[in-house]
Amino acid sequence: MDSGRQVFTVDLLERYAAKGRGNITYMATGNDVILLGTSKGWIIRHDFGVGDSFDIDLSVGRPGEQSIHRVFVDPGGSHCIATVVGSGGADTFYTHAKWTKPRLLTKLKGLVVNAVAWNRQQITEASTKEVILGTDNGQLYEMAVDEKDKKEKYVKFLFELLELPEAFMSLQMEMATILSGTRYYVMAVTPTRLYSFTGIGSLETVFAGYSEQTVHFMELPGEIPNSELHFYIKQRRAIHFAWLSGAGIYHGGLNFGAQHSSPDGDENFVENKALLNYSTLSEGSEAVKPSSMAVSEFHFLLLIGNRVKVVNRISEQTIEELQFEQTPEAVSRGVTGLCSDATAGLFYAYDQNSVFQVSVNDEGRDMWKVYLDMKEYAAALANCRDPLQRDQVYLVQAEAAFAAKDYLRAASFYAKINYILSFEEISLKFITVNEQDALRTFLLRKLDSLAVDDKCQVTMISTWATELYLDKINRLLLEDDTAVDNRNSEYHLIIKEFRAFLSDSKVVLDEATTMRLLESYGRVEELVFFASLKEQYEIVVHHYIQQGEAKKALEVLQKPTVPIDLQYKFAPDLIMLDAYEAVESWMTTNNLNPRKLIPAMMRYSSEPHARNETHEVIKYLEYCVHRLHNEDPGVHNLLLSLYAKQEDDSALLRFLQFKFGKGREIGPEFFYDPKYALRLCLKEKRMRACVHIYSMMSMHEEAVALALQVDPELAMAEADKVEDDEDLRKKLWLMVAKHVIEQEKGAKRENIRKAIAFLKETDGLLKIEDILPFFPDFALIDDFKEAICSSLEDYNNQIEELKQEMNDATHGADNIRNDISALAQRYAVIDRDEECGVCRRKILTVGREYQLARGYASVGQMAPFYVFPCGHAFHAECLIAHVTRSTNEAQAEYILDLQKQLTLLDGEARKDSNGSLTEETITSMAPVDKLRSQLDDAVASECPFCGDLMIREISLPFILPEEQQQNTSWEIKSHNLGHQRSLGLSL
């Protein structure tokens, strides 16, 4: 232990604590509250928490001398129980911190209470809850007091020792809540025994159960008059106990959750039991029993005479002796006893007059050494305070394992050392003894303890570990030739472990260095595995292709992280290796550009294939064209070329006839190159396909000419496709006719009949005279008599139809002339009061301004005017002005120009004739009439109030752009408002 710092120190708390009320007979503490019992029957209470102190006289009303036998206080310092003994017997009192007078517990009259057990889990300032009292006649009672009632709620008898009646000297109680209810644990000591009680339910139920079963107890030889039982409390829960017995200090751990059954059937909650013999405290002299005891987390405080020996509970070694500054008269009487305040973490000693405080100064600081000396390494580590202490524990463990030649275990402990031994020193230890496996283990464990920031060190150690793994693998292969075949051999286990290491260390391992190491040791599979981890997929795929494992290579290429360019790079090799798997992979891969796969597909297509073998390239190209709607000309051209090389041209013809771009607004209906397709089909002698291509390119003559070489029926179908060019269609049919006539080899009359039948198939497009030149000159006309007569009849019918059409046209012309004459005589009746729609003056009233309108001759005394079928009437001048104002600028200029020309021509005519109309004047009026007709069309084609002109005016604004300036002039300026005067207007 560190001799420079004492763990426990003693200070005098109060010299004359009894205040002249007699000598101190007993002391109890809790929550910084000290209660002293004196020989004159007084209770002296010191509350250091609030700095208060007061005395209570329990001897009032009792004859003779009275002395406090025991005094007890709960852990919270609120509740107090005290027993007074004297010539009149024994009485037990209860008092609360808030009370000034005690309460006599009448049901306990005559009983000497030696021990009290508080319910630490449920006790409150207002209520004691369940309290167990132990008497000197071997009985146990249960009591409860509520502060507000000023008296006990009940006092119940629980248990009595019948087999060996002894006084209960000390009690402790714990409670735990479990699924089935509340479980109580009670320990009680007598001068020779330690009893344990446990059960579920109320205390009364628990102890009632022991009327039918044996009480579990521990009996030790020897007897001690001041037998004590102490629990060490941490966070309101008992951790371990100690019993000051006649044979020694019996102690152990407490586990109130344990369900281990003892041999007698009782629940045993005591663990790691031990007995500290008093002989270890006397150093060879006669053993002296302590007169009192206190328990801390790691130590026993034993009162022997006027000194307190501090004994380590774990090592059972005395670490300190505490001395007290007593008065001379108190020295002879000695220190009376010890007590502890679990809530405040303090210990106290007292003699007849004084109270001493024993303070604890970090008692666990050296416990790691204690556990380490006892080789309890887990406990030592749990009590270490800093990394250096942990290093020392690991070092002792490592050296012990190394000395025992347990190198792998030693490596694990050495790897945990960070300060007291260097990495190099530890590595040399294993290299010296040639323990490669242990060195590898050390490196791996060291990697686990290093921080991620130590990149350089982590990389170096990982690389070293990689080389050690490779060396181990090679040694195993040399030692056992069958290791590769045996799947359960160490070789396969180390391979699995090595791959797991590579997976964990892929981020820190240098890629180039690691690959060189793997390659130098010839570990191709591990090289591929590491390349896959580092996403070097090119190496992985290349390896699988060399091994002929196309499926594995394709699985790698399908990973989302693999660049798409690798698909194109390895496509030629993969399709030659396994065309089916390659094409299936391509069809399931998104964002693949088929154009970049064309070299691979052409390489596959150049190889010979069996007749019944599925052409995988054609299958993929059909998938691209029909399912993916690919429009790349290269893809379409390749598919067309593969179709052309097949024996059956049905697929080729279907492909050519399919309109891939159908339904699109712009763009072609097919995407292959027709010129390339034509050359290819001509080369492969696919004539039907050539005919289709010629027709598609609008080269109908070439299509029909080629079709005639293949099938006349095909030629007829091609000739019939032309619909918009009658001359071309006739020419094509003539080509077919010529071919049909020239190819007939039968009798002449039979040939003529077939030619006549062919004419019927043309639906009248060809006549007999069209095909006559194709017959030989020596053919007799008799053979064509029927056909010629039929043709002449057709011509005669056509002539009759033309005559009828001419008659109909003549009759229609006569009707039109009659209509024109009728229109010239048309008139309208106007009421004498009819008004002009614009100026609202009467139409038939002559005003001075209307006597002569420009461009118009006045009719008698009336001005020119217009009348519309709808009934509206307008002066000519008013209508022209209204239409000019309402129409657009160009139309208005046109109307004004016509009016101006009419005025000039009319003026010249009147001047030349001096007002008289001659034949020459009438002749010259023809241009005027033409202009007037144009003017009429411009202004009077429709009524301005009922036609489009009125409809267009709906969209015009109320204020026209040219009126905007005038409108602005009417605005009221804001700066003039202040100078305006309001005028009252009388309406």
C-alpha cells in the first residue's frame, strides 16, 4: 500500500458529547445525524446536516437509575428507536426528528430490544414501513409507525428461537420486487449463530412459513458477547456482509437475485463466503477478539482495545492502525464501540465522553494491486484507475503465460499493453522463440487496439500480418499434401481466417503491396478475392475467364459498382466462352449500349453454328429491337445481315416489313440502311427481300422487274401498290402484261384468252389496245374480236357520258344568267321615316350636305344610301365613314383610295359632257362602275351592325390609344388637392 497516504484518518468530532448527561452507552448514525444514549437515560441528537442539537430525557417518570441500552436510527436520520433499562424493567420508545417528546411502545414493555432492521427500500421520512425488532430473549417483532399518527400502527410477533434460545444481537433486512411479488431477505445473529430467512409475501407470511420448516443458520465455534452483523450498502442496496463471531469474521457477498437452493431447501443468497481468523491479526501472539466492527467497501475496521485495525477484506492483511486522542481518564476505560453512516459514507468511534470521526480517503486506489497479487486479474482490471495500472496487470498475465509456453494466450495479453513495453520488444520476444503463430496473433490483437488515426502503423502491421498468414498457408501445404482435399483441415481454416482478415483490413492495406505479396506466394484465389474487395474487377473477371467460369465473371460484371466499360471489354471473350449466359446477362443489365457490343456479336456470328442451334446474337438483337425499341442503325443493320444469312428468309421479310418508327410524328419508319440492305440481299440472293426494299425506296420499276424474275404474282402486287401516279401504275402493269404474254408457251388462241383474262385483273387500267403491241404481227384480228368490240363499247359509253355532261353544263350556264338578271331587278321597300343607322337622320330626307356624295350620283333629290337584308339602312357617306373608322388602317386606306378615284373619274365625266350623258360618256363609265363595285364590296359586303365588324368591336377598349392623351388630361393631380375648395352644388 502507499504509505505516504493513509486510507483512513481519525479526527476528534466532539470531546464532551454527552453534555453532562452521564456517560455514552451507545451510539447510532444515519444521514449526518448522530444519536447518543447515556447512562442517565438521555438521548442526545446531533444533526450536522442542519447544525441542530437537542436532548430527550427518557427516564422521566421512571423510579431509580435509568440507562440507555440501545439506540437505533434509520438511514435517513428521521426515525429513532431506543430501549431504556433500569430497576423498573425495560421500556422501548419511538421518537421522530420532528418530535420533542418520545412515544412509549407499550406492546414491547419489559422486552429488551437488542437489534433493529430497517426497510431501506421503502422507508420514508413520514413512515417507517416494516421494521423488525430483535430482543434478548430470542424473539422477533414487526412494527410500523407513521409520523402523523403519533403512535405505532401495529406491533406483531414474528418468530422465536426455541431450539437454542439466545439473544438476537444484530439484524439486517433487504427487499426485492420480483414477478411473483415482494421477496424479503432477513439475516440475524446471536452470540453463536447466523440465521437467514427469506420468502415471498408479507413479513408475517414469510416467518409463518418457518413454523413448519427448519430455519437456515450458520453456527461457528466460540462465543462473543458483542456479536455484530453489518451490511455494506451501496446505492441503497446491500453488496456484502460481515459477522463478528466468536471464531472470526464470517463474510461474503450478497446476491438477492440468486435462486440457488441450499441443502436444507432454503433460499441461500450468500456467495463467496470466507472466515477471517482472529489469529491473523495478532502476529504470533494470542488472538484477541475485537470489541466492535465496521465494514467499508474493501476493508474491516476492527476495534481492539483503544486502537482500530484496518484489515483488507480481500487480502486479509492489516494495512493501518488508527489511534484516538482520548482524555487520560477515558484511556483506561478504552473506546466503547464503532458505528457507520452508510448514507454519508463515514465511520464513527466513541468512548464514554467523546465522539471520533473516521474518514475514508479513496480506499479502492490500491485494490488493483491487491487483486493482482492474488492473481485475480479480472478484479484487478476492474479496479485499475489508469492505463499504466492496466498495463501492469496485462504484463503479469502475459509473462505468466509466456513462461508457461502458452504463447497464443501471451500474445493476446501483450497486445493490450500500450505503455510499459514497446511494440518492438514484444515482437522480438516471439521472434526469438520462433513462434510465428503467436506473433501473428499479437499483430492481429494489436490492430484491434489501435486507433483508426494511426494509419501508417495500422498499414504496416496489417501488411506484416498478411505475410505471416501467407507463410503459414505455405507451411501447412508443405507439411500435409492432403490438406487441400480435406475440407476440415487446418489449411482450410487458416484460409477462411485469412480471407476474413483481408475483408476487415481492405481499407488499410496498401493495394499494390498486398497484391505483390499474394502474387509472389502464388495465392491466385486470394489475389482474386482481394481484388474483388478493392473493386479491381478487371483482375477478377480476367481470372474467371481464364478459368472458363463465364457465369462467375458475369456475376461480377453485374454488380452495381462495376464500370459498364468492363462489360464491353470482356464481351468478346465471354460470348465465345458461353454465349447463352453472356446474352442472358446482357438482357438483364440496364444502361447497356448494344452498339458497343457489336464487335463481340460479329465475332460470335463469324463462327459456324449448328442448324438447330439458337443463334444467341439474333436473340439479343431481337430483344434490343422489339423490347428495348433500340433505334441504332448499326444494331438494325447487324440483325438484318444475320437474317439474310439464314436459309429461311421468312424472318428477314418480317423484319423488313415491320415499321419500327410507326406512330412517331417525325423520323423514319425503319432504322436500317436500305442501300446496305439491298446490297446485302442481292449478294445473298434474297430476291423477295430485294423486291421489298426496291418498293420501299419507291423504285417501283426495279421492284416489278425483279419480282417478275421471282414470281409474277409478287410483281402484280408490287404494281398495284402505286396509287397516286396513274401513269406509273399503268406502266408497271404493262411491264407485267408484257412479261405474262411473252412467257406464255401454249396455243395462240389460249394465249390470247389468258391475255384477255389478265386485262380483267387490272380493273380497267389496261385496254386491249395497250397490250396489242406485245403480240406478234402475224396474230389474226379474229382472235381479238370480242375484246375489241368490248373496248369500242366502252368508248361509246364514255362519249355518251361526255355529251350528257356538256348538256348539263349548258343548262347550268342558262340558269346562272337568269339569276343575274333577277338580281339586277331586285328591290327593297323603305319606310318614309326610316333613319340612317349612323347619323340617325331620315334616309329619304335630302339635306344640303347629302345632295352629292363623293363617287355617287344622286338619285333625284335623295342622297345615295345602302339597305341591307336585315333591315338596317345607311347613307353612303355615313356607312363609308363608320366602316373606315371601325376597320384596320390598311382597309381604311384602301376604301378612301377607292372613294378618291371614283370622285376624280366622276368629275371628269361630268365636265366633258357638261352635265349631259352621251353614248361616249356611258362607254367611259365602265371603269367607274368597276371602282364603285369594288367600293361596294369593301363597305357593304355585310351589315356593320350585324356582321363581323360589330363582333370585333367587342374586344376594343373604351379608351382608344389615340385618346389616351385626352384621358390623361382629365386626371386630378394630388399636389393640387390642398388648394382646391369644395363647392356645394344644389341639385
